[in-house]
Amino acid sequence: MDETVGLNQHSAVLENREKLMLSGVTAVDSFDDRTVVLYTRLGELVILGRGLQMEQMSIESGEVTVTGEVLALRYSDRDRNAPQGFFGRLLR
């Protein structure tokens, strides 16, 4: 059996635009009530909304649950799956 199958797995399940369940999360960069920036095994994910809260977070298992009014999900930088630090973000 190929052990590399599943290493790049990521899923996002959005229920009624109020509860977002994510898997395959590798790091959380920042979050507030309007924006959550995190990294998945397949790249950066920015969640935009109102009243956003991180209800459940387990980076060890890669699972995160965000609640609130989700307005948009934006993926970028498929090759980048970890925060770059202060200078990396400054130069993006």
C-alpha cells in the first residue's frame, strides 16, 4: 500500500455559511472576527466573514472549526504551506 496517499489531503465542509470544518491544516497564521489566515497541506487559505470564532483547533490532527458568518474562502500559493515569518509577509 502506498504510504504517501493521504499526505496531501485537505477538505473544507461549510454548513449553512455558519460552520466551517477544515482538515489538513498545518498552521494558523492569524485570526480575528473578520479574517482567518491559515495554511493547509495544499497552500494558504484565507477565510473572510463576520463574527468569526475558532471553536475547535487541533494542529496535531490538522482539524479546525470556524463559526460565524462566512463570506468568502480564498486559496493561494499552492506551493507555500507554512508561514514565512515577518520578512516573508512584508515582501509578498
